[in-house]
Amino acid sequence: MSEEDAFVQNRPSVKSERRRKSPRILALSLADDPPVEIIHRRQTPLQEIIVADCPSERTRYLYSNQIDIIQGAMWLDSPADLVLEYNRNSLIGLAVLEGEVRSVLFAGLGAGSLSGFVHRLLPASAIEVVEVDCGIVETAHDYFGFPEEIPVHVADARAFLEAGRNRYDMIFLDCFIGPDIPEHLLTFECMNSLKRRLRPGGVAVANLQPVETNPLAPAVVETFQAVFPRVHLFSSLESANIILVAVRSPVRSAPPTLVPLARAFEKRMGINIGLLGTAQREFTWIPSSPPPAILRDS
């Protein structure tokens, strides 16, 4: 069995996700989708940024490089709510986190929907963002209502992790340039820098492309598992994206299911964003033999 087959067979089947719900869609025909109206377009040194509205769905999208690679989205009539499933699924990390959430770092801004949501959900927590493209930062402020009070460091995420000393309770890793996470952010060395910036019991959350569109996915999971003592994987209902949650120095042992933690978190926060379903879609990846090589800088 190949490592791709092993990865896919142990992940619950998912259906294709339409554009209005998909965090990333590659090579998608837009013929059957509602039309969008481009309201902003700019070229930065790293990528082309496109903002478009879909009047029939009352949504606004942030695209990168081409019209079928969605980097963020917002409901025009309820901008505080999360459009994209992977954003909602990512919050399972808050249910897994041990202890109080005092500080959170988002590596990668996109439209700022997820970091803005966590800022409103946890007003007493310190929220920071590191984003490599200043054009994304300006677009998030100008077109998606990203809160001005959230500090944004314009820098490469790895350089920021390696140079800084602040430690966080949670770090979200969602640094896409176009369809891919830059490989220097996925290596063993970078994962160790990420781990050092977490407090004991802290959690790293990563949004991963599935093996069908990212052949490195098995190696990315293998690399996380080589660095972190506990790693959880969750499939999606509306897309093939995978949410990875890695725990640094867990105090308590992993429960047989995260459903009670998800239920308790939603009740405590007074929200209903589907985290019970996310917890129920946890899966175990069984690597091929031999397992994929751990990603390294050289």
C-alpha cells in the first residue's frame, strides 16, 4: 500500500465542497457556480490578490493568484460569522487546549475572519498575527473589516518564530501563498521553532491540503508527529481539507474521544459552530511501510 493510499483509507470519506464553503479549491470549473463581481484587484511581489462579491449568496471572497483559490470569505450581512468550514473546524484546537487561553498567534492572515472571530470570542486574550504580504493586510482591513486593534507583524512566519521570545497558548498555521504552504514552514526544524513558542500544554493548529492535491501531506503529518507528543487529525464534511492539532507537553492523557471537550467548549462559549461534528470526524493515519521521510531543511 502506498503512503497516499494509507493516508486516504483511514480518513472518512468527504464530499466535494462548493466554492462558497471551500477554504481552498484547485482546478475547479466555475461554470455551475453563482457569478461573482470583482471589486478589487492588485498585484504584490508575492501574489495577485482579488476581492469579489457573490450577490446571490451575499458573500465576499478573497482570492489569491486565480479566481478558484479562496483565501478567505465573509458574509456581507453577518460579517462576524465564519463562512468557511475549515475556519470553524480549526477551533477544535481551543477545545483541546489545556488551561486558560491567554495569547494566540495566527501565522497567515487571509481575510482575517478566523483571527477576528477569536478576538471577539476571547476578548481578554492577546491576539497577534504574522503575515508576509502587506497587501493581504491592507486588503483585510479595507474589504473585510479586520479589526485595527489586532497587531499584525509583516514578516515571514518562520523568521518571526525563530527570532521572537513570546510564548503562546495556541498558534494557528495557515500560511498559504496561492494553493500551497511554503515548504520551509513544514520542516522538522520549523516545527521545533513552532513548538518552542508554545507554552506547556499549548496547541498548534494547521490547515492542510489533502493528499489528493498535496503529495507532501503524509510527510507533513509524519514531521508533526516526530516533533509533538500528541497529534490529532480531523477530516471535513464540505471539503477534503484536514485540520491537524498538535499538543506540546500535554498534562493529561488523550481522551478516547474529543466529543465531550468540544461539547463543553461550545457550551462555555455560548456558540454552535459544529465542533461536535468536527470531534466525531477525528481519524487515525496509519503510515505506509516504510513511512514517509520527515521533512528537513536539507
